[in-house]
Amino acid sequence: MNVEWDENKNQQNKQKHHISFEIGEKEIKIGDQPTFDALNEIEAAKNHEINYEDAPKLSKQELSEFAPANPAYYKPKKQQITLKLDADVIEAFKRLGKGYQTKINAALRKAIFN
């Protein structure tokens, strides 16, 4: 993602939310450890009330449609069904080890969405 830095916006955010967004300048990957300065800013921000004035009001329906940005954390609602599959297909998945139903689901998802 390409982000254009706006120092005026950064200062407004710092004043409004009591936290700097300068750490957003560098790409942060899952598993990265936050810097000591970032942890201190987050801790200090806990003493301030959250300002919601620029956040849109969302309905329960809109909120229910949210999914994590990282697909690793996406957990869609499961629905139990009865499905007849060829015996050799089921056996092939069972030979892959524990969690064969999850593996079947992943294969179906990949076939549909990729």
C-alpha cells in the first residue's frame, strides 16, 4: 500500500487522539515488536478519552459485515449440512491427517474464490 505522508494531518491526529501516527510510516509486519517509544505513546493514550466525532455511526448489519484485514484471522460462520462426496475423495482427505473436514472446506474455498 502506498501512503502519502501529511505532516499537518499527523499533528491534528496527535492533538486529537494523543498518539503519533509516525510509526505508520514504516511497514509493520505481523510478529514485529513495537518500539519502546510506541509502547509509551500507547500507554499514555490510555489516559485520554476516545474521540469518536469523525467515526461514522454504523448499524448492527454493517458491523456484522466486518471481517479482519488479515485473512489469517478471518473465521466465517460455519453451517452444518449433509453432503455426499465420492468415497475415494473422502479417503484421500482423511489420509492427509487430522482435520480432514477443514481441509475439504479449504479446497472448496480455493476452488470457488481463486
